[in-house]
Amino acid sequence: MDIVKKLNQVLVHEHNNGQKCIMDTEVYKNIAETYTKTEHSIAVLSDMQLNMSYIYSSSAASELGLSFSGCPMVIDSIWEEEILKKIHPDDKLKKYVHELRFFEFSSATDPEKRSELSVLSRIRMKDKNDTYKFIRHRMFYFFSPYNAKLRFALCLYNIDLDQSKLLQSSFLIINSAKGEIIIEDRLNYTNILSKRELEILKYIGDGYTSKEIAGILSISINTVNRHRQNILERLKVKNSVSAFNESLYYYDKI
């Protein structure tokens, strides 16, 4: 299944039935706006119940070649496409996988402890000069006390202080209250898979079939299937979905 469709299924579609959440949206909009004013973050508050987002801009947006009308700019989606399309393709795929794991982990956590958890990532995004820069990405989830479902997600984007070319992208789930890393990215695909295998893995993550991938890359279906088998063997997993699910490592701390 396409990883974005899977995220939509668990983040948005779960609100189709059951008791509605009556959390005060203005409270969470104020939180997002405060980060923009104090840390100059680009803040995106997504409402899972209404499938819409509020984007609060800052001077960092112009540095990344982004322009938003209004503050906040309201969009009818939980996906901030103008921001997402600037993320390096490798990092975007891992970001989606990491967010799905964060949802699953948060949902399984004691409701009293969920607020302690957040995502902390270093990702590559194109700036106004079309050059990749490291961006510090943070994400917080707010669950409803009325129906126990995820209501709001707050994403923050800041230009990282350290732009060393020796750095790599990183994806962490942390416990801010304890100062602990709970989950970290485990696999560096570029050290394990060939360039062609990486291409095919990305298309698998986007939901393409072997036939479709063969057409896009102008290779035979047999070649695609052989690469798929090599991917499974190199990542030591049983199927293509597991190739993504096994990409994160759980610390035995909670």
C-alpha cells in the first residue's frame, strides 16, 4: 500500500465514525503561531478531524523559497504539499515511514505519557537557490480526551545551525521529559542497496507495481522482480512492506 495512503487511513479516516472531538482549535493555533514568533519556525498545524491545515509562515520561509498567502494560510488537506515537494526524495520517504511509526507508537503509549513524545529529525530541503540545506523538523501529536483519537499534529521546520556536509539525515522519536531517544532510524539504505535498488524501493513505497516500475525505468518485469528479491535479502525482511517497517530500531527504554 502507498505509504501516504496508509497515513491518510490511520490519521484522517479514523475520524469518519464515532464521537466527535470538541477540542478548542484556537488554543492549538495559538501554540503554532507562538513557535513562529519565538523561534521563526514554519509551523503547520493539521486538523485530522476536518482534514485541513493552518500554515504559519516566518522569515525562514523566504530562505527556503516558500511563499504563503495569509497567516495562517488554510489548506484543505493535512499534507503541506508546497513544503513536502522541497524535501529530498530519500528523506521524504523516510519521513512518511517515521511518522507512521510515531502514530503507532504514540497510540500504544499510556495516554498520560503521550505528551512527552515527539519527533526530532534532520532532513534535507531545497532553499531559495535550489540547494539542499539541513532542516530541523519536529512533530507533536495532540490526542483528544473526548474520543481518544489523534486530533492535531504540529510540524515545525527550522533551518539547522549545522550545515556540515559530513552530516547525514536523521530520524528520532524522543521523550522530552526524560531526555531519551526512544526510536531512531536504523537503516542507511545508501550503504546497503545499489542505486537501482534504491530507485525501485522508492517506487514500491509509492505503491507502484512491478509492471509499472518496469515501464518507468524501461527495464523488464523480470529485472524488477530480481531487484525486489535482492532488496528483501539485503534488508533481511520477508516482504516489500517489511522493508519499510524494519527501517527503525526500538530502544528498550519504555
